[in-house]
Amino acid sequence: MADATRQDGIKGNEDEVICGLVLAGGEGKRLQPFIKSLGKGTLPKQYVNFIGNRSMLDHTLQRAERLIAPERVFTVITESHLRYPEVRQQCSGRPKNTLLVQPENKETGPGLFFPLMHLYKQYPNSLVLVLPSDHFIEDEDRLVDHARLACLAVKRDPARLILLGVKPDRDEPEYGYLLPNKKRLAIGPDMSEISWFIEKPDLKTARRLIRAGGLWNTMIMVFKTKTMLHWVSRLAPKLYQQFQQIYAAIGTPGEPDVVRNIYQRLKPMNFSKEFLEPMARSYPSSLVVLPVRDLLWSDWGTASRIMDVLAKIGKVPRPDRSRRPTARKIASGYPFVGKVPFDGDFRIREVAVQK
């Protein structure tokens, strides 16, 4: 197929597009007391505008659209979120079939794999940029430039999963840490294989990792869609089989019932703890880190993190004293993407454990 230069500026085959995946399915329960103190009720944090006039979700979508066309930026939310008028308003303008609603929040594993099934239906040869919706990023240009570099690297070596990492500025046991290998890779500038990955280490381990050059895992990552599905089949075969059933149902009249039945049986799965950690132990050469240097980044999961960043940039959170509008009835059903036969062909190169 003829080459084409797409909106993202990266030349490639016409069917090898870059898609965005914005993760907005969480509840943010730890932050609820802080959000209530701002007069925003129980609204999940990703829909809150802590500063300025845009929510964290709006910021993330705009970030994705600096690299990817809006019709290829998919957003996953949870059905319970739709009871909030703010959520419906923020999601109402998204392109058709790009808003994907999961019945329940089953943690970050299903929160990633569910929309990936829909994305694979429409763009089976795609690359994916994953962006969590609860991050503060001060230098958007720097982040987008590094995301573009990661996309180019995955095009060069589709077997790799690339994670963006930032240098810690304090001891933070609640983050995930990754330790880069000192050997640089040829697939892109400043990229290394990951020699160790650990989610939420104890304080002593976190300090040891920082001294050794460890980085925070931002959960911003780039991979080939087929590659990720291959690793799901290897590392979480039961979960993979369940999501295959969802894949087969997409676009059929029974789709909503199949999705609900599968989700009722799904066990919650933390993607970092239960997927990336085992992958780093067994297949470390498949994970690559791209450091984003001199970037003010924060996962806004706690009030202390928010206030720390706002103090650094000289801002204060924005209270909302207005009356909350009355919730309307939630429409049933889901907006889903079109049908493509499931080829099940994930025969890619597996990188063996380095001895």
C-alpha cells in the first residue's frame, strides 16, 4: 500500500495509523474529600477543572489531539460517570464511536484492554499512544515531542512497548518505578531497556531506585496494538479469552449483554502491578523506557500532590459554588466501532529473558 503522511506527521502505510487511548474509567476515591471541599460534589477527578477553565480530561484530550486526529482518539469511561451532567457535557462533543463506556470500573487492566478491543476492530494495524486522564503536565510541547519519538521507535521495532519515565524529585512510594538499563538502544534517542519495574515500592526500595537512576513510570506508553494483545494472551490468558468474547460481540445486537456479563465475572486487575511487573521479570527486553527530562509531571491522585504542584506554579485550586444541575436519565446502550474479523494473528518476535 502506498505511503502517506498523516496528521501526526509520521510517514507510514495508510493502514498503520496512530491512535490515542485516553484512560478515564477510574473513580478517584482518595481525592473525593478534596473535590467536595471545592464544591464539586462527588464528581470523579478527571472531570474536575482544578485550575483554569478545562477539566483534566479536556486537557488530556487536547494533548492527544496535538499528535493524533480527533476521530482516532478513543476515550474509555465508566457507565456510572454518566449520571453527572458535567461528564455528559464534556463527552458530548467527541467524534462518533470514540467514546467507549465500560459497565464497571475493574481497575487499569480491563480499563485498557476493553477499549483496545474496539480500537483493534477498526484499526488492526495501529500504533497506540496511551494517556491517563488524571495527570498534570506543565510542558506540553516536551511531552508531545517525546510521544512522537516513542511512536517512531515502535514503528522501527513493533515488538517493543515504550514507557515514558520522569526523574523523581522526592521519595514517593505510591508511584511506579522503572530502572533503565545503561545500554542505549538504536531504535531512538536516549532509549534503554528496562532492567527492573516495581509498582508502589516501600520507601527504602524507592530511595534505592532513585539513587540508582530509577524513573517514575508515567503510564504514558506507546505500543503496536497487536503486540499488546499478544502479551495479554501470554501473561493473562484467562482475561484474554474473556475479552475475545467481547471482541466477537462488538457490532452485534447482543453486544451490551455480553459486555455486562463478562464484566460481572471480571476480577479487578492493576495493569502496572499484575502486567508490567511480571513482564519486566520474564521479558525485560520487550519493555523500553524513554526518559522525559526536565518535565514537571504529577499523577493527581491525592490532595497533597495537587497542592504541591499548584504551589510550584503559583496557582490555587478553583472552587465551584454554583448549584449543580439536575441529572438527566442516562441513555442505555453503548457507542461502539465497526466490525472486522478477529484474525488472532499475534505471531511477533518474543524477546527472551537476558541472562
